[in-house]
Amino acid sequence: EVRIADESARELPERREGRIQFRGPSATAGYFENPEATARLISPQDGDGWLDSGDLGYLAAGELFVTGRSKDVIFRAGRNLYPQELEQAVGEVPGIRRGCVAVFGSPDPQSGTERVIVLAETREGDPAARENLREAIQHLAVDLLGTPADDVVLAPPQTVPKTSSGKIRRSSAREVYESGNLGGGRSVAWQLARLAASGLGRRLGRAAGRLGEGLWAAWFWAVVAVLALPVWLSVVLAPGLARRRRIARGSARLALRLAGVRLVETGSESRPPGARFYAANHLSYLDAIVLTAALPAGVAFVAKSELLGSAVTRLLLGRLGSLFVERYDAAQGGGEAAKMTEAIRQGDPLAIFPEGTFGRAPGLHAFRLGAFSVAAATGVPVVPVALRGTRSLLRAGSWFPRRTPVSVAILAPVAPRGTDLAAAVELRDAVRAEVLAACGEPDAGDSFHELPAQRARG
């Protein structure tokens, strides 16, 4: 939403100039580590969430017309004077460097208004020619502003302060002018030196940040490389399923700790005794490691059958008692359902990723029905598990990890209310609604799942 307001935050009618304000669900919450700028952004006179853009403008027939930046407007004798048009016109005067003109206001304590200052760069050194330039500039000021400039300063090249993108820094020009050093070689050199030092500091900071990220990524993969073979051999060669699962859980926790990944676990009290399903959202290749570290050691994973194609994953997951199912038909056919039903009846908890896959973009996708049909048929509750952070830690399509905390929230179990297909659908949608509310990501499911999930959350 956009509106025009006066200095007291009261909305103005059409074709009345005022401050352009905006609000909406994607509007900023403020400036990073800059409470003073944030206070200027959020109008204290208005409690309805309107933010001040810093621009002036007006509305007409549904169109927004921007007239200038509020901090650049010159207040003189009850009038608002805008510098941009005069700057452009002065830049067209022969002998003046185009794009190197700053027009700004400087407070005049005696009159209580602002003096109009024109700062223009020129290479002209002849006194008579410079006087002609001043006269030409004054004529333009009278034509465009209706008043002559109070001071016209002709300065050497590189005097007018600019941003790195070439925009005129009028407030900086005002500061230098009021200091009395404008136009002197020393002040220009000082401006350039200060700007260079400031830019150098930011570049060095960014370079240090990139170096730190690269070093941490290298350390992350070094930990993986050092632990991968010993852990694989320990799991494959160790006797007893329970021992192998304890080794896997301890190794996962050790790997995360050595890599510097902070794992935040909540809701462990939600794990009731007895066989059950754990249903988690899927964000990254690291999800299985994080769940192995967070869930009880006796949980078996339901893995996609594609992993059988590699001897490394086939042996590792097989020795941990994982169930291999078709990714897009998990438990829909009789054979897949039988695998899960038998595991559940033997008291073996199962961990599933009901989305079936993951992508780089945030969002909780639709849950597949298969495992929930088994849960409903066997009367087993499903424990929703919400993962956060692993997508940022290692995003799909990238092998560059980003250091970020990871959390696992184990939510209250959801029991099926029947054994038929309708009960399975209800169970699936209820579990998905719980995960959606806790995972911190948007709803990326199709419309068939969105409405039940929204009703469940409501």
C-alpha cells in the first residue's frame, strides 16, 4: 500500500505533495544495526505500520509521481525548491562539467530560512570567463527557481562528492561547504582519501568474510573426509543391529560437533513409548545425518530405492536395517506396504520423508499418502518432526556449506482416527499441518493439501 502524508502523518488528498509512505507484508523491519535510521523510517505519529520512504510525491488518478528526496529539498521563504532541474540545466552550460553540479540548501540563522548554494565543477581558469559562468548560472536559477542563488562556487574537477554509482551526494557537499574548505585542494584530497579508506575497509571486511566462509567449508568437508571411512567400516562390520545403530547415532552427533554445526533439539518429551512413525520435512542431503543424531538410536529409515544402486549406500543403510521403497510409490503397492507393516509390528520405529524429495527453494511440498495408509491400518501414531536450517547449511545443487545452526523439533504424536483411506488422508494432512507450522517455510503443496493444512492450523 502507498499513501501521501504530511509532516504529522495525516494522509493527504490527490494532487497534494507530501511524504511517500508505504506498508505491506514484505516491507522492511528497519535498518540493520542502525536504530536512529529505523526511527526515522517508522513514523512515530502513526501506529498503523506506515513506513517513510524518504521521498516526496503526490498521487493523481491512481498514479504515483515522485518529486524528489525530502532531505534534498531546499526550504526558502515558505517555498520548496528542488535541486535536480537546476543541476541538470547548469550542467549544460558550456565550461561546466556535466553531471558534476550540486545544488543544496545551507541554513541561514539570520533569516531562519535556507540559502541556495550552487557548486559546479569547471576547468576554466580565466577570471572573466569564470564571472560569465556565474552570471549564466544565476540566470538559470532565476528562471527555474524564481530566485537567484545565494552563492555560486566554481570548483576544480573531483570536488563534488558522489556515491560509488555516480550519484550526487548533496548532504556531503553541504557539510564540506559549511566547513569552509570547499574548493581547496586539501579538502578534495581529504574527501578522496576518506572515501577510499572507507571503501577499502568494506572490501577488506567482505574479503575476510569470504575467507572465513571458505575456511569453514574446507573444515566441514575435512571432517566428513576423515570420519567417512572409519564410520562406514564400523557400521558395516559391527555385530548386532542395535550396536550398529548406536554407532551411527554417536558418529552423526560427533561429526556435527566437530564440524561446528550447532544442533538445537526440542520436544524430546513428545516421544511416547512403542512403535511409531517419525515424519520429517526434507530440506537437504544432510537431513538423514541430522535426524540420525536427534532421533532415538533404534529408528530405521525408509530410503528411496535409488540408493540400492551404490554399493556404499546399499551396504551402509542395509546394515542399519533401512527399508528401501520406490520414491514415488512408497507403500502404495502391496509389497511396499508389507515392508512397513512388518517393521512396525516388530516394534521397529520408522523415519520417513513423506515429501519424497527436496529442492533448493524453500517450501513444504505435498506429503505422499503411502506411509500414512500403513500407520492408519496398524493404528500407529505418527510423530511430526520439523527440521530447520539444513537447507541453508547445504542447499540442493551446491557443495558449498554455509555455517548456520540446525534445529530439530519433535512434535506431539498424531494418532489415526480410523483404518480406512479417509483416516489415512486425515492423518497425513494433520501431520503436515503440524510440520508446516513449525518448520518456518512457506506452503509449497498443491491446493489439495493446502486447505486441510490451513484448517488444521486454524
